[in-house]
Amino acid sequence: MLYRELVQFEPLDTVVQLREAAELSEARRLVKTYVVSDRMVEQLSGLVFPQLRLDRGIDNKGIFIVGNYGTGKSHLMSVIAALAERSDLLTDLKNERMQEKAAAFAGRYKVVRMELGAVTRRLYYIITDQVSAYLRSEGIDYTFPRLDEVGENKSSLVQAMHLFNTKYPDRGLLLVVDELLDYLREQDAAGLNLDMGFLRELGEVTELTPFRFIAGVQESLFDSPSFAFFAQAVQRVRARFDQVRIAREDVAFVVQERLLAKTDEQIAWITEHLRKFTTLYPVMADRITDYARLFPIHPGYIEIFEQVYIAEKREVLKT
């Protein structure tokens, strides 16, 4: 029997570009193709979606989406941003429970998308320039002050949001930033302290205004050895952010449900074939369903992948 008779193979994008989701056609494609595990739906419903609601007050915080390269972090953020911007995309979601939970914030936001690189410019200027440019495109004229002109940054952010809400009283402003950790790792000690302070302020502004902030990071900022010498600054950021981790079971679910999808009949064929070897491999006997659903990928591949922190690009499966 040939592989094509055992697997409904669907190629995946190697890289999802966050900015491309600003286009309706790309946003719809990303929402339609998003596959989500039950565990991730619980994470989103319990942590992310409540933070995006504008109809009730909670202790609002910023959100970090934590996931290795190639785990679907950018895809997830693109989907959240697309739903926040366009309620008509809700019906394109495959997962009914996620569709139901996301309805509470869908279409309630204007969205600013940006990707950071390994540059030395201060995070404050990078973000405020993007926000200012977006506000101008909406007919709102506001210029953020320079860092050496103010004692703190929250007031200017609050003022900008006041002008935004004057024009859009029933909308929030969602800022979605990808590759934040790559940027932070390139900063010197003095600059990193400033950036950490600004991150904290971004988290605090979410409690004061309908401004929301979501950033993608390759590993938890709070546990990264790269920032061990900035523990105090990191703890201040931690107080104003929640984080959602993309775990290996989430990646495995996407692989088995989308990349290597199979019919019940195909799973039965594969299971019957693998049972011939279970006496030789006791672990396979205990996890025969996992082996069949992920076939021809060994489940251990994804488990080892989760532990890799060396390569810059390590997509789970090149397609």
C-alpha cells in the first residue's frame, strides 16, 4: 500500500507572516485553516478571550503567546487578530466551541500588526511610531513624546486612547507583536531595562483603557536564562501579563488533524499494520492510537522537537 492511500496529506505554510493577515482574503484563509486542540481552546477561553472582552471589567493584562518556531504561534496570533477585527470571520472557524467563545470580542477592535527584528532602536519608539502611523491613517493626529521629555509613558498612551475612543467609542485598539524575544535578546543592559519598563506600562494601560497587547515569544520571558540578570524587571512585567503556551500535544493535534489527516478506515489499516510490531515495542503497544494517527511520523519526533532551543528556524515538519 502506498503512503498516498494512507494519508490525506495537506501541505502547510512554512512561515505565517502576521502582517499579511491584514488583508481580508489572507485573514479568511488563516481562520479557515486553523486547527486547534481542546487543550488550546481551554487556554484561549480561560486566559486570552476574557482579556479581549470590552463589555465587562476584569483585571486586564497583556498576553504573551509562547511557542517554539514552527509551532503555529504566528498563525494563532493572526487568527485572534482577524477575529478581533472582523466578526464575519467567526463562521469560518472549524472549532464550534472556539467560535462560541470568540463571539464575545469578535469585530470589536481596530488592529495594529507588527513584527520585530534584531534592531537596537528602543521598543518605545518602534511601537509608538507604528501606533501613531495607524492613528493618522484613521484621521487621528497624535504624536507621542520623546523618552527624555516625560517621566512615565502611561499618560501619553492613555491620551492617545482617549482620542481613539472619541472617534471609535465602542471599539478597542489591539496591538499584536511577533518575534518580541528576538528583539529583546539583542538589547544591551541599559536598553533592556527601558524596554522591560515599557512592556510593564503597556500591560498596565490595558487596565486603564480599551487598549490590548498580545506578543509572540519563542520561550517564556519569565523563565528565559537570557534575562536572569534582570529578574526584578522581569517580575514587574510578569505582574501585568498572562501567558499561553503552545504545548507539544497542541502541535501533535495539528499534525494529525491537518497535515497528516486520515479517515477512520485509514487509521484502522495503519493500526492493524502496527500491531504486528507491538510485541517488539511495548511503548507502541501502549500508545497505538497516537502512533496510528501521527503515522508516518514517530510521536517522539514532536516530543524531542519541544526541547530544541538552538536553531533559528526549526519548523516542526517542512512541507
